[in-house]
Amino acid sequence: MAVVSPSRPDLPAYRESTTTAFPKLVRMLTGIIGKKLTAYVAGVKDVRALDRWMDGAEPYKNAEQRLRFTFRVVRTLQKTDHPAVVQAWLTGLNPELNDRVPVRLLRDGDLEKVAPEILGAVRAFLAGG
């Protein structure tokens, strides 16, 4: 069994986010945060796009990259909290992110720039900070 460093609690979620088939990942993500938040992060206006992706259709734009990273964040938070807490974390102003809303950063931000900030905020939250 792998030992997870307390400073890197997202490593198991990282592995899961990279190895899970995209249709299954979308299904799991919508099961945790709901279709509306998942569609918002993906940048789609209609939740029916998620149904198509769960059925195997190819995602457009950079939706897959955003949803895989969001899944990593959500699964990390879900290890210690209920889905309602995870949803609240995603949609609330976050002091670790200079009072920005994580879900908005996940949808609109340049992932290369905001991913380290978001992961830092997740780790701080899990540490009780």
C-alpha cells in the first residue's frame, strides 16, 4: 500500500484523475458536485453535453483537461468531507485564493497558472487552515 505524504494529499486523486476513462470521470464528478457545476467548469451551457460525454462522445475545447483537474480537486476534498462541503468549497470566496471563487478559476483560469494556487488552497483547507 502506498503511503501518502500529508503535504501531498492529492496524489491518489491525481492518479485516479489521469487513469479513469473520461465518460466514467464525468459520471463520477456529476455524482459528487452535480451536473450544473460540472457543466459550468466545462464551459458548456447545456448539461446535455455531459450526458453525451458520459455516453462516449468527444469533449470539445479544453473541457477534458478542466474536468480532470476538477475531479482531482473534488476527490481530494471528498476524502475528508461530504459532497455539500465540497460544493461549498468550490463555490465560496476562498481566502487562500485572495477571495476568488475556485469554480470560476477552474472554468476561466489558465490551468497552468491557477492549478498550483488551487492545490495549495485544497491542502491548506485539509490541514485546517
